Amino acid sequence: METGENGIHPMRKWLWEKQAERCVRNLCRNGFDALWVADGAEALHAVMERVGHLERFGLGGSETLRQIGLPAALAGSGKTIYDHWRQGLSADEEHDLRLMQGRADCFICSANAIAASGEIVNVDGIGNRTAAMTFGPPQVVIVAGMNKVTPDLPGALQRVREVAAPMRARSLGMETPCARSGRCSDCDVPQRICRVTTSGHRRPLRTAMLVVLVAQALGY
């Protein structure tokens, strides 16, 4: 099977674009600002163009942001970055950075799942991401690949359990059943990462929120 630009089959790319159009339309109907772009390079450009004038950025733990080169771009622009994924942090330093993410000018992260019907679903272990996404920073940006888009809200919640959580737990080296079996068993182990679930049905009243959908697979 032939693939096109970015290794994506042309029919897959076409389908993702059609799904993205519907998703953007419904997100906007629910009060979010939303757009879709063709690839990570366009996503990076769109984010920097929209929020690059701000100075203090909180970064959620996200493979997607690293894949599109956002942390490096912000650092290269001389921005203040609150990133708890920095190497060599003490436990107290990491905790303080998580707190500062909620006090930044802009918080940028990805999502565990986005429903094409216009909802955004996230599951956290600590809760700094879900907290910063909903209240604190005046501007929030969510970057997500089309692999995270599902038809509806039940599908988004199912994706978290069956795809995002097992992959994330394994990537973090967690001692959870899903990290071994690849499926959720609603466990009660100490390292369980599914502890706080948020479903963004509408844009939070005091938070501007931009969703950038990327027509390629990114993150978990």
C-alpha cells in the first residue's frame, strides 16, 4: 500500500481531514476555538503564531508537544517554561513546576481523547494538567493528533481505557496491570495513573482554549 507525505496513505489523510472538519465545527459550537492543520510543522507554526507573544508557559507532560518541537521552539524564543519533564529535578522542584503551570500566561498540553461531537477527555494521575486546563492560565492550547479523535464521548472514554492509559503507563514504567496486559482492569494498585477524569463539554467560563488538531498520528 503506497503512502504519501509523512508516511500517511492518501485515503487515510483524506478521512482524517473530513473527521477533523466535523470535530472543529463541533468544538467551536461548544465554545472552544479550534482548527486543524496538516502536520506537526504546521501545528508548531499555528501555536507560535497564536500565543508566541506571551511570556510564561506551562507544559503538560506530553509526547505530542515534543514530537512537534514546541518546548525547543519556546526555549529558543527566550520564554519562561514550567516543564516538570526537565532532567535532574528534585521532587520539590518538580512539584513547584507543576504548581507554576497553573499560574502561567499559557498552558499547553495534549489530550487523551477528543470526541468529534465536540468534547475533550483527559485522565490524570496527579491532576496538575486537568487543573491547569480548566482554571488558572488565561490561555490554554491543546495539540492532538487525529489518532486521538473518536466519534463521540463514550468512544473517547473508551479510548482512554483501551489505548491511552495502557500505553502511557508502560511508557512511564509503571507497575500496573494495564502496563503488562495492554488493557484496563480498573486496578487499585499504588502506581495507578487513572485517578482524575475530566470531560470538557463546553469551554470553561474564564479560560480561552484553542484546540489544534493535526492530521497525523501523535503521542499516545
